[in-house]
Amino acid sequence: MRYPPHLLKLIGVLRKLPGVGSKSAERFAFQMLTWSPDQLNEMSHTIKDIPFKLKQCNECGCLLGEETCSFCPPARKNLSAMCVIASPRDAFSIEETREYHGLYHVLGGLLSPIEGFHPDKLNLEKLKERILKLQIKEVIIALDSTLEGDATALFLKKELATFPLQTSRLAFGMPMGSSIDYVDGGTLARAFTGRASF
């Protein structure tokens, strides 16, 4: 027997979330059927308010808190370094380490011709403009260690080659607390390539 049309529509909407398959979407939908009208209204209002309450900074692309951006000057300590990231979410992950105190620049995605994400979609002109305006001395490329991330990093390195700055990329290798026996060959190879003085 088929589910009612509106339940099918809800399942379809929930499936658009990353990592949510058919079974998970069904489970979420049936769970929501047990919620009170107030809980459902709160969720619908929260989702509806996303475009108005969550905005990206016009300068760096990170998410704004209230009116001011906590990822732009004068809120930052190191104004000579800029960390290039794919998504606003990455800035929060990096901030949790408390190791980086410089500026950020959100590209808006990674190069992926299959998904239609080409160089013209990268926030590249703004990056170059900010590097010159802020007199950036180092650009740190903090992108995923994937085929798309590697391609984007190489593209950025080429595009920034004429700028008088140091370009670096986050080190990749063995995770903390791991045993060599359980590390895959690709990760181990990266660890050797990116080894540091000790």
C-alpha cells in the first residue's frame, strides 16, 4: 500500500539532506508525525527564517553572527594570513582547534566538472582582490583531501603564483592515536610526503 501523498512529499524533501537515504527519510517523517503542532510550527519557522537569519559575509563568505563578522578585521589577531576554505562550516571546524587566528575566504565549493562546478563558480576574483587590499603574506589552502579538493588546490596554486606571498596547504597524514597497521597506503604515502622536522 502506498503512503499518503503528503507523507511521500515529506519523505522526498528529507531525502535531499546529505547522507539521508530512503529508509532514514521515512524514519524521520514518521517521527515527525508524533510531534505536536507547536513543535512542527517551530521547525517550519526555523527553516523558513534561514534566508533572513543566516547570511554570509560579503567580504569573506563566512556566516554572520548578528551584524558584524567575527571572521573579518578587526576581530582577528593575524591579518597577514588567509585560510581558503570551501564552505562556511569549515571555518567553525578550524576555529575549534584554537591554532589559527588569521582571516578566512570561502570559495563556495570545490571544482567538480561532473556536478557542473567550474572555475567561474569559485569566489576567486574576490579572493585576489582581498589579497591585494589586505596585503596578505600567506594563503593557507584548507580543502578536503579528495580528487575535487586536490584539483581545486592545484588550480588555486596556479592562479596565485604571480602574487608575492607564501602558499601552503594543510598537512595530511596519519591521524592521532592511529597504528601504522591500520593506516591505508594512500594516507601513509601522504604522511611521508608531508613529514616535518622533529
